[in-house]
Amino acid sequence: MDDDKIEKLERIARRLDNSGLDEYVKLSRNTRKMLCLNFLSGVARGLGFTVGTALVLALAYKILSYFICLKIPYLTEMFEDFVIMIKNIR
């Protein structure tokens, strides 16, 4: 074979070794470990979604209450109606 082709093959082989593909194949063959990792990642995503939603809603509430305290004529009435509507949904 040509030296250039051998060098390219060696570079490809090094990249494959460094990519961690063999570790992924080993992991995919271990069903119990794969299920555990997927479960934990799902729990982490759900927890992150819940915490993020709570923070955004708390921030929205603070901003809304700030605007209500400003007593801007039309805007305050609109926000108060919105708050009453939300309380009636419960």
C-alpha cells in the first residue's frame, strides 16, 4: 500500500480509539446499566423542568405584583382581573 493511505488509515484508527465508541458499545450491551442511566437522566430532566418552571412563574408573579402596586389606571385593572380569574380557576 501507499504510505499516504497507511497514514490516513492510522489517523482514522486513532480518531476511532479517541472517540470512545468502544465504551458506548460496552454500555449498550449492559441493559441494566443502560436502564439505570436513562432513568437517572429522565429524573434530572424532569427536576430541571420543574425548578425552571417554578422560577419563571415566581418571577412573572413578582413582576405582575410590582405593576399592580404602581397603580397604573388601565394596566392595574387588567392585572387585577387576571389575578381574580386565576384564583377562580382553583
